Amino acid sequence: MIYPAKIAYYRVLYHLHHLLLHQNTSSPVIISGTTRGGTTWLMEQLYHKDMQVIWEPTKYETITRHCGETFAKALGVIPYIPENAVWDEAFAYFGQLLSGGIAEGINSTSHPLLLSNPFAKNRLLMKCCNINLLLPWLCRNFNIRPILLVRSPFAVIASQLRHPGFREIGTTHNLFALNQSKYQDIFLRYEAPIKAIRTQTEMLANWWAIQHVELLRCPEEERKWEVVYYEDLFEDTEVWINRLYDKYSISNQFDKHRSERPSSTSYFFIADSLKSEVSDRNQLNPGLISEVRNVMSQYNISRYS
């Protein structure tokens, strides 16, 4: 009975916080990546007690709850807005979101870091698994520098294939067929590999590729987002975490024990622990590795092809 009461208490507290319009004016820390890509783990490393966690605010179901299905469908199952697009409704929504004006829904599945007093927070820490394709537009319209966490597609897909939540993706659910977004140009540019999808692994590989191809192709000096490779974090965790603390003015000290723990979403296996980098990749047999490499080559992603 204690935990349900705790959830109810924080649900009321967040509701009051939203009604009183306590908004954050400091620049938010935004972590962008893919599902099973380590974003939860990185969020937990960067978290400071003064930060308000914003958990997956651009999931289709969340957008539908806040803005209705019409806007959610226009944004897309794979959310995308071209960098130079003018879309007033999206600008208004993300302006609210990035200032803390969108109420956080608290329930029994909420991340533990959400269960703290929102009135004591002065900065947002936003974690998203599906906004990669929004980054150029977001950075053009708002004063932000998101962290793009890039994890090897081999490790990501191996982790996805072992996770119960992905059983229907690429089997009964074709993500690209479900996607009926307002803007379709990027999906049309990569129509050939998307139309060639025949297996679940190819579906997941295309999903990974479409979310990274143009962001990684952008010249480093022109990027308005900070690219962090999961493999680098794995090799030299303390250096990279301290570098992010410094770059984003986060008053934390590196905690080796915390960094070695898997994330709180690793219910079934240690999928978000940095130590799983090699073991995850080894879960793919040579045939599946070949499928992933073939898709990466079709997108000209040389690092992984």
C-alpha cells in the first residue's frame, strides 16, 4: 500500500506544479538516441537533484494525450520535421515542452527519478528515444544543444531482438507503413532500402539508419548537437561523463559505482549497462550481422557498414 500512496502523492504534487505554471528558464539538457541505445543509463549519470526529469515526451501515446491524435499522427510514429519547416502548432508544443510547461504524467511505471518534489527543480533533463529526426528543426528554432547518443546498430538490434516489447516490430508492425507524418521527404529519399525490407532485422536496421544517417553526415563544425558514441563511453567512461558535466554545467562528481550499474529499465537483462556493449553485439549470428551491414551500406553509413 505504501508505493501506490507514494504515486498518488506525487501525481497531486505534479498537478499542482503544472497549475501554478512553475517553468524552467535554464537551458535544458536533452538526451536523444534510440530505444535500447543507452539513453536511460546516460540520463541517470547526468542527473542532479536540482533537475526535473522529462521522460519520453514525444512517444505517440504521450503526444496524443496532450495534443490529440491529429497532431500526433502529423508528427509521426517516427517523428520528423524538416529543418526549415514552419509549423506553428509544433513550435508552440515544443516551446511549452522545453520550458517545462507540459505536465508530466506520474504512474506506477514512472522512472524513480521522477518521484521527487518538482517545486525544488530548476532545470530540465529530457530523455527521448525518438527525436533524432527532429534535432535539426529543434536546434534551429530553440536555444538548445542536445546530446545525440549513438550506439552501434549491432548492439542496439541485438538488445531489441531480445526484448519482449519488440516482438511485433518488423513482424506484424511495419513502422514505415504505420508512419503517416505531415512531412515525408526523408522517407522518400530512402525509399529503396525501406521498400526492400523483408525481415525483422532489416526493419530494425532501417529504423536505426533513418534516425542517424543525415545527423552523422552533417559536418562536425556545423552540428548543433553534441555527438557522443556509446563505444567511447564504454572505453573511457569517467573522461566522457566528466566532459559532459563540464560542457553542460552540471555540478556532479563522477561516481564509478553508479556508472557500473545497469539502468533502472534493465528488468530482463543488463541491456543498458556499458559492459553489455560487446555481449549484445555477440548475440547476433553472422547472418543477422550481414543483414545489418547491408542496410548500413545502403544508407552509406560507413562507420557500421
